[in-house]
Amino acid sequence: MDMGWIVTVASPSDPAVQVSIIGNDDPAAPGISVEVADVDAVHARALERGLEITYPLRDEEWGVRRFMLREPSGTTVNVLSHRSD
């Protein structure tokens, strides 16, 4: 995946193993992306813990459901799951 500001490369032998490289000077851009099995459950837990949600939970047109939060040290974290539909 290459969206200009983020490029994701995957292992040819195991596509689930991926690295995302973020090349954006925007301080609101995520510093890290984490793929989880159930993004809705992680979102609910983040809300329960009072974490700052910086990008609301939503389905993106490129096949992921995601949200972003700011973790306690200030890094923006992109939390996502790939949609199966």
C-alpha cells in the first residue's frame, strides 16, 4: 500500500507480517500503527480508560476499520483491523 504519506510493505512468505513507514511532517500523523483482531473491543477499552481519541472509529474506503488515540507519552497510535467484507 502506498498512499504517499505512508507505505506498507509485507513479507512475501507471510503477508500478515508488515511494516508501515510514515513519511509525514504532520505532528498529528500516527507514530505507530497496530493491527488488532477486534478494533471495536480495543476502542471500547480505550474509552473506558479515558484515553484521548484523536481520530474517531470509522471504516475507511481502503478496507480497514480504525481509530487513533494518543498514548500517555504523547505518541499518536493508529489502531486498526482489516475488514473481511
